[in-house]
Amino acid sequence: IYGSIYSLTDTQSSIQDRFGLISLVAIGAGNLAIASTIRTFPKEKAIVTADRAKGIYAMGPYFLSKVLAEAPLSAAIAGLGGALLYPL
């Protein structure tokens, strides 16, 4: 879809189009990450609250484990997007 919208060559206007495309994709990727986090938060809130009340773990270790668990998937999605956009 992006390849049909932007005609990318080696001219100055094409460089500006590339910057616009990269900005558009970066904003979309950020929104995708935030949306997935927002969708999972209500499901996990009750579990995390109960576990914290029992003293199983604090917020720091939970946050760190959540980031480490989701980082590979986020990196894979970003890498796939980059691999698809690079030839343009």
C-alpha cells in the first residue's frame, strides 16, 4: 500500500517522501504497541493486584519481566516492517 502511495526515487522530493513514510510507519508502530498494551492491561490488572497483595512480587520485577517477555515480539514485528519497507 505504501509503495503505491509514495513514488520513491533519488530526488530531493523523494527524500522528503521517504521521511514522511518513515514517520508514518513509526507512528503506526507506536500506536500498535500502545493499543496492544491497553487491551491486555484490564485482563492482567486483577491478577497483578492479587499477587502484589499476597506479596509475591513488587511492581519493579513485574514491569521488568513484562518488558523482557514482550520485547522479542515487538522487535520481530518492527524487523518485519523494516524488511518490507526497505526495498521501497
